[in-house]
Amino acid sequence: MAATTDGDVQAVAYLAGTVCLGGHYDNACQSANVGSTAPCLDGSCRGSKLSGRRRYRRPAAVGPAANGVHGVFTLATSTALGKVTAGGEFTPLHGVSRAYFAQFS
């Protein structure tokens, strides 16, 4: 399973069978096949700054695009709570105002 994006991944976390990626990218690629300037050649999932991927499946956006140039800097998980936390340079995430910090299931 390749985890490729059209930008940099800054953080990786795992929770309940899903690998979460955070960083400053606009798309999570469907494969490792990318061009010289990082476009996803085999298609992509719009996962601006944050996306998730279950084993053997295509990437999925965690929610609507996060804003900000740099996006997500850090991710953490709690298996006890079944939650992922994200910190970074963004204000909305999942369509809700979340200044620099978000927690979700």
C-alpha cells in the first residue's frame, strides 16, 4: 500500500485500522505513480491537509479541506477514546471552526 500525496506529509498516526496523514498537501494519490512536479497521475482523493487510508483501500478525505498553507503539523491518537487529534496551521476542519486544534472520531 503506497501512501503518496502531492505535497509533504508532516505527521502520521494509526487508529482502528486507518492510517491518518497530515501535512501540507492538497490531494492523497490513488497510487505511488506521480509526476515530476507531484501531480497524482492515477487519480486522487481531495484530502487537503488531512486524509486517512484503510489497508488495501484507496485514500479517503477525513473531511472538507483544512485551510492554511502549511496545514497539519502533528497528529495523535487515543485508542481508549477512539479519537484522532490534529494540530497545525488551519482554522476550519470538517466545516467547523477549529483554530489550530481538532479532535474527531
